[in-house]
Amino acid sequence: MTPFLPSYDDLMRPTRRHFLGTSALGMGALALRHLVPDASAAGQAAGTHFPAKAKRVIYLFQAGGPSQFETLDPKPLLRERHGQDLPDSVRKGQRLTGMSGNQSRLPLAGSFTEFKKYGRSGIEYSDIMAETGAMADDICVIRSMHTEAINHDPGITFFCSGSQIAGRPSMGAWASYGLGSMNENLPAFIVLVSQDATKDQPLYSRLWGSGFLPSEHQGVQFKAGKEPVLYLTNPEGVSPHARRGMLDALGKLNGVQRANELDPEVDARLAQAEMAYRMQTSVPEVTDLSGESKETLEMYGESVNQPGSFAANCLLARRLIEKGVRFVNLFHQGWDNHGGLPGGIRRQCKQTDKPAAALIKDLKRRGLLEDTLVVWGGEFGRTAYCQGKMTKDSYGRDHHPRCFSMWMAGGGVRGGHVHGATDDFGYNIAADGVHVHDLHATMLHLMGVNHERLTFKFQGRYYRLTDVHGHVVKPVLA
């Protein structure tokens, strides 16, 4: 397979730049740099294989595994058979987690929520996701997702990087590497983590890491508060002029090191330092929500005024993509409802339903939804049966990777559409399954990238986000 972009191995070979940098023509090479196009623009132009429908992505990752039965996939039969045992003919000997595998029985659990049809499309949404339901005609619901991981760590790692093994490049890093940046003053890939979420399953920075790609492509986490990016401000007594001089001196030292060692990571580190310098001005501007209208703030909900909340982060995500950020990954924890599901999932939807719907509305009214892909979902779904003790008012659900739901909107996605179906028990896929690799292939396709050609050679092998799998899910395309 021919690599799409220069690999690590390619970059380590002696190059014309290396020759010029170590010869008397070094100054000529520096002058020549000003005659070539901006690297980010060149990367953007070279990155696409065909016209892109989506220029940018906002991924609303619901960590913990939201229950499809209380959100996006109505199952009347579960309510009819509430409390009865799951038939062996449905389970088909499939593996269970250690949390419910030792139960003497697996009683079916009907959902406490009601479902209603929304929009011209008539797609059903739960009553605790009414705000999202109101945007039904702009949303494509996928009810036949499936994954390979049954536990959280490998599950979320798989969704974020295409591999259950930690250390591979994340989705946003691949997008940054393949397509470049659209703004030289902000990172191409930014991460936001909700501060108002229940901290059940941990999140790790490797989920937005660059893996073996150059480190400049890793996600940059923006935090709530006065200092969104740690160590970005100058220490007391250090002026911007002094900081500029330090970076210039560092650039000269790095140039010597790069010429001697041929290590592309030297360039990556310098690029990060230069980006941090520019971010000292751009970050305070983009993270200041005070200029937003009262109407906009009310649309996202009361918690939008709470820094770092899901609502505030949804609004910030819109502001970031307006500034040209390529990929925004927003993580919201708290969906791991092994027990107390009715109260737990009500709380989750109260925090997330209105802001997620507002994000779609906001993008749409600003003309941004048509080329911005919004994705909502977790690392797996939940079981049709109850885990542990079931009472009249409470129950829980275990992990279920066999089938679950998520949604996509904008960026070339077919709105007002449901793709795939599960059986009457919501336990197995009945039609049109979508694997994690298929989702990644489809996302890249919408961004104008052939997922089989976006590769990077590392330690003798070509890698890609979809590994050696994945098919574009064409029915979800507009």
C-alpha cells in the first residue's frame, strides 16, 4: 500500500532540507521558506481525496454507555414481559460480564420512559430526550451499532482510536494529521471534559493522544476557569517580548539538533511551542462567552453559565469550530447505570439533552451545520435484562456491546433517518449492523478522506484509524 502522507521512516531519511540545513546554503533554505505556501493550507489541500461534506467534527462522547432503551430505541415487548427471564434462544450463549454472569436469572427490564414520534420523519425518541427529539428531522439515528469490547477501558479506547490497545492515535489526531489545521492560532484538535458530570468511569489523556503520529497532532485539553490551558500564561516578570526572544533562541537550538539527529519530533515540539505563544492571545478570546446573546445562552440552558458544564462546553465547541478548529471532542461521564438507572439517566439527560439540541440549532441558524458533523454516543449500550435486584421503582443494566444506539447530524448526514434495527428484545442486531470501524470510515468519508489511504508507517507497518477493516455506511449519507 502506498502511504498517503510521509511516514516516520520517510522523515528519518536524509532529505534536501537536511542537506541545505547543514551546508552553506542554510540561509538560502530559510529564505525559501517564505516563498512556499503555508503548511496548514497545503496540508488541507492535499488531505482530501474527494470533496468533503464536513470540514469539522464535534464529537459528544457520552462516557459510560448510555442505555438505548431509555433514549433512542423503543422496545414495547420489554415492557410487556417486564420481570420475565431472557429466553436462551435470544441470548444464544453470548458472553456476559462478571457483574451479571453469576446471576441465577436474567429478568427482562422494560423502560420507565415513554417514547413519542417527532418531526415530519416521525422518529421515536424518549421523553427524557424531548429536546433532541425536536431536532429529529436533522438527525440520523443509528440503532444497530456494535463493538468488540465489553468493558469500559478497552471500549472507550476502541471508539477513540480504533483499537482496544492503548497507544494508538486518536480520531482527532488522525484528522489533524491527514487534513491539517484551518487556523494557525488554535490547535486543530481540542478536548473538553464536562465538570458537572458524575465521575464514574475514568478518562485518560491517551484517549486524545497522538500515539505514534507527530506530537503536534495530539488533542489539547481546555479546562474550565481562568486558565483554560495550563502554563499558557507568562510567569510574573516575563514580558511577551522576552517570551518571543526565548522562542527564537529555542528555534535556533532546535535547528541544530534537527540537522544533527534528523528527528521530526524536534520540529513537532517547536511547532507546539509556537502554537502556545499564539494561543496566549487566541484562547482568552474564544473561551470568553460574555459576548454571546441572552437568547443564545438561554437556548443552551441555565448551566451554560457554569464554566466547564456540558452546556458551556457545547457552546464553546461551536465557538471553536467557528474559529477553524478541525476536531472538538467533548467528554461527558456518568452513564454507567448498573443500578438506580431511572434516577441516574434522568439526571444525565437533564444535563445533556437541551445543550446537545441547542448545539444543532445554533449551528444550523449560523449556516455551520451543513459542513459540521456532530456525533453523539458512548462506548457500548446496556442489557435488556436487569443487573442485580429489581424493584418497582429502580433497576440497573449491565454492559452490552452486541447492539446499541447513537446519533449523527449535519456534515453530509441524512437527517430524519433511522439506520439499522435490533430484535424485539433489543439484544441482537436484526438489520444493517454498524461496527466501530464502519463509523470511523464514514466519518472520514464525510471529511473527504478515503479511510484506506490515510496511513502512517510505524515500525515497518502501515497503520490507519480503521486498522484493516471498515466500510462506509452509505445509507446514512445525504
